[in-house]
Amino acid sequence: MPDVNLTQLDATPVVLLIDDSQFVHRLLDARLRSESISLIGEHDGEAGLERAIEENPALILLDLDMPVMDGFETLRALKDEPRTRDIPIIVLSGMNSSQDKVTAFDLGAVDFVTKPFELTELRARVRSSLKMSTLLQMLSQKAQIDGLSGLFNRACFDERLNGEYDRAVRHGHAMSIAMIDLDHFKSINDTYGHPAGDAVIAGVAQIILHESRSSDIACRYGGEEFVLIMPETNPEQAYNLCQRIRERCETTIWARHPNRAVTLSAGVVGANEGSPINCTPSAWVEMADRNLYDAKQAGRNVVKASHIDGSPIQVTQAKAG
Amino acid sequence: MNAPDPNAFSLDVNDPEDAELIEYFLGELPEKVSAIASALTGEDIKELGRIAHQLKGAAPGFGFPAIGSAADQLEGSIRELDGTVASMKSVQEEVESLLSLCQSYITPKS
């Protein structure tokens, strides 16, 4: 699987309490002890925001009536910060005003609990928020993954591409993109049937995952086409990686058609560290696609790579045979 | 309003978790009492309001609903302060009744 953090779903959820009153910390510490959560606490909004960024809790309990940075301000800050934006927040307040409730929900709180706490109610609300956040997390992970290959899907690729592109441009990091396409895939489907074709897609996906690093982003781009985003990887390194994938694929023996090897072709375009990136993310992908086309023209089972400025890379690009 | 029963614990002293909370609250109470007293002497209305608000929210959870409602009364009176002598007097009275209620829970050190 791609870098999906499933272990996070199984671990004891961390709940962050932000409240200026030591009484409330003490009370909830005792009253939520029987829940399978780990409660951590801060006494003001600023420290709470920092702690939330550090610990990425599954839920935040936020007091509204705090001196200095009040609850609404803290809530706004938590929702403005990308690293804490998606953490569900239950607002705690001693003021039972409907205006406060409306404001809290408008600012993105998921629930509102009035002090003094009705403890069974508080426990139930904590439990339901945690359950909701687990389900949402699972859903968003599921929505990013292609069912057959287990790689990221196309929709996710577009998003990740933009993110990695921005990072490379901003920091002057190296980055490479590879388009990978199976050779004569249609004939596998036609000769051995679609289940055999599916097995090849899943198998090649495993090869790609196995050969790439955990920081690489492997996606299923279309039918038999894959795309690999390789952050902090120059085109020479990317070329070598794709060669390994190509060789592994060529030498794999398939259970459904042991006498029929499967090959793939790849087009790589990369930027060295510090080299200017003057094209858009989608133009970059198109350039990789043109190299893929050239690889196909060169007879397939070939990796063709170039620099983002169009110049050739330093490795001998002999066709393996 | 009837005087709240100072012994009306809504928690069970025989339950270890409840007992722990009661003990903690009683341990903190003298400090709160002196904070209220000095806020009153120093006419620090803001601080007085803050303590009242905290007690209102917390005391019932620790088994002291009477302190919670006295603090609620005080918070209400502070909110209604309008500079008149009558409103000042009402705050003063609320503080005194909160203080004497708190005092009634504090066992004198022998």
C-alpha cells in the first residue's frame, strides 16, 4: 500500500484538552479514564495550537472562556492551520448561549458541550466524535486508492503532483516524473482473459512499489498506465529506478501465462537540484509522456529519460536485451 | 431561594474515583477562598468574575453543586453591575454567601 497510515487507526486515540481551569483538567482526567483514549492537556490557546500541531490528536476539547487567546480565537487558528484543520473539535462552555453555539459550529466545531458537564453525555459525545473521525479518515484514504493496484488513483495523483511540484520549485529540490506503460497489454487481455490482465496490473503495481522509495508517489494513471512522482530524485537516479522496474517486470513469471513475459516502457523527465523549473506540472507530465512515446517507438521494453530542459541524461541509454 | 444543603454530595465518597475528585476539590478550595477574598478587597471585579465562572463550571462535577449555583448567582450579579450602590451591594452579598458556603466545607486545621 502507498504511504497510508493504517496504524494510526488502531492506536489509542490522543485527545487534547485546552482549558485554563485546572479543575476541568482534573475532572476530565478522572472521568475519561475508563475510555480507551490518551488525554493530554494545555492551559491556553497558544500552547494548545502548538501541541495540536505536534501531536496530531484525534480530537480536541476546547474551552471557550479562556483569558488571553479565547476559545473562538483558538478555534479559528486551529481551522486556519493546515496541519490541524481536519481535527474534530468539541467546544466546552460555561455559557449556554445559542449564539455561542452557532458561532462555534460556523467556525468548524463538530459539537458543543455545556459546563457543568453531564458526564455520561460528555463521554457519549467524545465517543461519537472519535468514531466519526476514524470513519472519515478511512473514507478519505479509501477514496485515494485504486482498488485493483492498491496504488494512489488518478484523482489523488493530480493533487499530489501539485504539492510535490510546489515543494520542488520552492526549495529548489530535484524531482522526477516517470510515465510507465505496459507493452502490448491488450493482447494479454485478449489471449488469457481479463482476470489475467488484472493480475498483471496488480503484479506490476507491486513491482513499482517494491522498487520505489517510500517517499515516491506511485499512482495508477489509466488502464495499463502508471505514473511515478519521485521527489528529491534527479533524472539519472529516476532512470536507474525505472530500469530496475523494467528488468523486474521482464523477468517476472506469471502464474496464468508462464511462457508469456510482460514488458513495459517508461518515459522519465527530471529536474536536478537547483535547476530552474520553467514548466507547469501538467506540461512536465506531457514531456514524460513524449519520452514514453519515444521509448515505444524505439521498440518497447525501453526507458527513455531526459532533463527538464530537454537535454539528455548522463547515463548510456542502451536498450536492454 | 432555600439555602443549599452543604452536605449534598452528588458523588459517592465510597467510590475511589469520586473520592479522589472530592479530595482534590477540597484541597484546592482554601486557595480559591483566599483568591476570592483578595479579589473582593482589591475590588478586582474581573478576577472575581473569572473565579466565579470557573467554580460554576467545575464545582458540580466534583460533587459540589451548591458551590456551583452560588458561583452562578455571583457571576450573574457581576454581569448586572451598573455602577449603582444596589448592584455593588448585591455582588458583595453573593461573594459573602459563596465564601461562607465554601468555608463550611473546609475542615479547620487542628
